[in-house]
Amino acid sequence: MNPGSGKNGVELIGVGKLYGSTQAVRGVSLAVREGEFLSVVGPSGCGKTTMLRMIAGFIEPDAGDVLIGGVSMKGVPVRGRRVGIVFQNYALFPNMTVRENVAFGMKVQKRPQLQIEETVASLLAMVNMADRADSYPRQLSGGQQQRVALVRALAIEPRVLLLDEPLSALDAKVRNTLRFEIKRIQRDSGITMIYVTHDQEEALSISDRVALMRGGSLEQVGTPAELYSSPASEFAADFIGVNNILRGVYEGGGKFAWNGRFFTVETPAEAERNPGARAILTIRPERLVPAEAEYDGPNALEGRVAGRIFLGPLTRVALAVDSPDGETLLLDLLNAAGESAQMGDLLKVRFAPSDAHLLF
Amino acid sequence: MLRRAFSVSLILLYFSFILAPIVLMLIGSFGEKWFSTLLPTGFTLDWYVQLFRKAMYTRAMVMSLWVAGLTVLINGAVSVLTVYAVHVLDSRRIRAAFDFCLLLPIAIPPVVMGLGMIQAYNWKGFSLVGTWQLLLGAHLVYTLPFMMRPLMANIEMIRWSTLEEMSLSLGASLWTTIRRVLIPNLLPGIVSGALMTFAMSLGEFQLAVMVTGSKTQTFPVVLYQAFYVSTGFACAATVLMVLTSLLALVGLSLLGRSFSGEAVMGS
């Protein structure tokens, strides 16, 4: 079955958008299932917001097509798409109270007054804003405004909810609670959500799937776990989470050469086709574990502690490895081990072959 | 303590500088005679009676209110549309052209504008000079920046383009969006622009003196002539002018407040 179908699914087919001579979005094809929570992440200028605005109908694509519920949106204006939108700056109507803001979409649709009142009341209760129904937006905090903006978009029973960096203007504490509130609403209502953010950690924590964009194209689409543990490219390995990126040569037979050292790695069968090729080995900081001094198994490294950052539950240590290029590796140590590692200490670490990820 | 006394006296000085002439005019308008004395002598209401009896003055007042009112209405409509377009188009070049156009009427002295208008609209067999329509045109240009500026600041402050996108996405038509969202949120700008524009048009002298004819004179023009009649009469005319202006401004701001109040209550 076509994953983008279903009456509230979204499908992009070879969608492109040109701004002057800049290709903001190039040939993006992506299917979002009905009821799915998909995040679009990428650095600023990667085209994620342009893509979202094409789904909403604010921008017409130059190439390709946007389908909602399996129907082409070509020539369908914004107001005919029944797509809910949440912006970074809340965009509540300043001249209306919270209640009027939430009721606006239903009033425009000429729903019966009683139904409007009931829906507004239950939506406001859902985000704990019932007692602020008669407040004006300027009397609310940023987090409260975004809660209202969220249910205002839900009030029109949209087929898809598009969120464009909805939490970026809020401070860290509010951002974290609201993040999970959005997730809860999505799970309870089963609404399709497309969530644009530059914050990869945010995307990993709440999404069913994550689409990583770079330079207008999709770099990788997958579950948060897939993106984290099996990045498809060096860009993905670097952008998602923290990573150690080792540039070396794949020697064949599961051997990776780096700075005169050899590591044993797990490789896909097709890797054997090009022994001697330049390759990249990525290892997450938490996959580097301390080894006893007498350890002489594979994949051991020795270096001096060149820096340490206390992160609460763990300590991130920068390890200067003895190599011609003077490379530094990051490793995360749970606190007991982390506290004992002092600057300048000699430390031996190792990693399991299955914990490193090889890229060509 | 000293600093406070200093600033208080500065403020007092400022107010007396602005208000003293008006107070003197008020006193003078009720005085029978005001000749080589500090204050006028005798009490009379005669100057006011005369003022309302002379058709030239009442007609000029009506003309002034007419031109000022039309200036506010036309400039308001033009400015809302222009500011909306410039904001939504969001082009740096258009914005630069807009800013330049707004500077022109301020940079060009009214005398120059008036002379230019006489040259430009005075052809053989067809002349606009002396008509109120030409004065209206002159006032429209002259006051336009003072209507546009507060509106531009207003529409930028509310970040209109996002609000418009939001309203459209909620299913509203562009017309509903403009009526229910744009206008109510633009009212503060409209009111302050209208107050400014009305006051400027009502009191404008240089353009009016050059462009109007005997049938289309505005109040500031006849007011100037009143000083040749008699001091008391001129004072009464001035007081009438100030009162009209104040009443109109208070009225306008009350009107604006009641409208925005209505919008806030939610229609």
C-alpha cells in the first residue's frame, strides 16, 4: 500500500522550488503516513521551512506535486486545504481573546454557536488554559500563547498539522514540557503532524520518523534510532547527536586503517567490493568504554584526558590520541568513572566492532 | 532637588511659551478694546457675533473641515492599501522606493510645492488653481507621510504577513481576514495617522494661500486677513479655530477608541 495515502496522509512527489538562482528545495519525495509524527530537521537554509510552506499552500512548487489524502493540491488555495499551522511566533490575533482566537476558524466555517463553545472549552481544557479564556494574547507568557496557538489550529479539525519551529522562541524548561505535550496531543488525537525544527535532539525525542534535509534535498529518512545508529552519510553522522568521525581507509576483510592503527569493524557485504577505498568510521561517545590497562583485544585506543565537561548524569571527556594529526576523541563516562578521570590522565578505551559504523 | 526644580521650571517655561499666546487670544476675544495696554479693556461678545454673521468666515470654516475630512478619509484608504501591499510584497527595493516617496513631501517646502502646483495645473482654458479640489490634492500629498508612517510601524509591529497566513489557513477569506483581523489590529495606527493628518490639513496656511481662490479660502487664510479688521475680531477667529481643532481631534480619538473597543469585544 502507498504509505502516503490514507485520507490524512501527505505525499511529496519530486517537489522543487527555485528562488532566483537558489534551489531552495530540489526533487524531494517523501510520504507521511496518516497519524504519523514526522520531524524535518536540518541546518538553517536547508529548505525545511520552504517544504512546509509548500504543503501548507503558501508557496506553489515549481516542480513536482503535493498530495494530501491522495489528492493533488495543485491550484488548491491555503484555505481549501484544511491544514493546521503553528508558527514560531505564535501569531495569535492580538485583537481577540484566547476564546475568540480558538473559535475563529470554526466561526469562519459557520459552525453552530453551541458546538463552537463546547469545542473551545474542551480544547482549552486539554492544554490547561481554560481559566485564561478571556485573556488577551499580550497577557500570556510565550508558552501559554503557543498552547493557545496549538489548539486554535486543532479547532478546525485539520487533516494535517504543520509546526514550524514551534518551540524555538521559548526557554529551555517550557520547551521541554511543551514538547511532550505536543507529543501527547498527537498520540491522543491520532492527527498527522509534520514538525520542522533545527533542533535534532527535539526531533529525535518526539518523532515516529525523522527526515534530515541538507541543501534542499533529503539526506536521510528513518526512525530516530536508525538515524542515530546508522547514519547514511558523514553529514547525518555529524548533524544527529555527537559523534567521533575517523577518516581512514577500508582495507577489506573487516579491517579499517586509521593513523597507523587497525580496527576490526562490522561491514555490509557490499563493502568488500572496494577494499583500499577511503572510508569514515563513526563511533558515538557513549560507545567508547574504558578498558583495563592489560586489555590487548581489538579496537583499543590510548590517550590523555585533554578536556572534560560535566553534563550531570555523565561526564564528556576529550581524549587526545597519540597520533601524527593529534586527533581528539570524545567519550561519555557515567559519573563515577567520569569524576575519576582527571586532566592529563592516561586513559585506555575500546569499542565493540558492532558499535562502530562504517561509511564510504 | 535642584535638578527637579530645574526640570519643573523648564516644563513650565515650555507650556507658557506654547499656551500664553493662546490664553492671550482667548482674553483678547472678549475685550472691547486692546490698544497700547497690556490687557484689553471692557467685556463684549460682539466679536463672536460678528464672526458668525460674516459668510466669508463661516464658509471658510466649512471649507477647512471639508478639505481636512476628505484628506483624512482618502489618505487613510490609500495608506492602508499601500502599507498592506508594501508589507505583504516584502521586497527590499519596493520598501526603499516607499521610504523615498515618504521623504519627498517632507523634504520639499510647501511654498515650493504650491508654486509648482500653480505652474503644473494652470493651463489656458482649463485651470485647477482656485478650486478646492487642487487644495485637497495638495493636502493629500503634504500629509501622506504622516498617515503612512504610523500605519507602517503598526503593520510591522503586529507582523501582519504571519497573521494573514494564519487567518487564511484557518479557512478565512482574504476579505474576512482584512475586516476581522487587519483593520481592528491596525486601528491604533489609523487613529494616530488620522489625528495628525487632520490637524495638519486644518491648520495648513502656505499651500492654501497660494492654491485657493476667493470662494475656496480655508480658515487659516481668512484668519490671517482678520488681523486687518481688528484685533478683537482676529482673536475671536483664532479661538474658534483652536476650539474646532481640539473638538475634532478629541472626537476622532473617541471614535477610534469606540471602534477598537468594539473590535476588542469581538463581533
